[in-house]
Amino acid sequence: MEITLTNQHGLHARPATLFVQLANKYEAQIQVIKGDLVVDGKSVTSMLTLGAEKGTRLRITAAGPDADQAVEELTELLKSGFGED
């Protein structure tokens, strides 16, 4: 699933932590992709290496038994702007 970040400050420490906390509730392997950069969606450090600012397009992929639900909920979290707006 592809989504554009809408929150004012992008994927800084707090939203990255919220994303990772939600991602870790799932068994699925979760990856977040920005251009050619692919990171582990279950690692705050990896997520911060994306340098994703407002307007950045990200793609979320998952593989595993609960992959579809994970992608759906993580996408909704990104759409919500992490409650910052």
C-alpha cells in the first residue's frame, strides 16, 4: 500500500515509535519503502533512516499470516497524521 505523509513534521521520533509499536503487534515481516530505500518497519532506528518529511510517498509491504491486517492498520495510522494535525 502506498501513502503520502500528511503530518506537519513527517516521520520524526514520536510517529516512528507509534508506527513501530503497532507493527510489532503483528507476526508479519513489515517493510517500509521510500524510493530505493527499504527498511524494517519494526525498528525505530530503521524507520528514522527514511528521513521522511511531509509529502513523502511511502510504501508499506508485509509478509506473514496477518500481513493484510498489518498493512491496513499501519496505513490508517499514517493517514491519521499520528494525531498531530
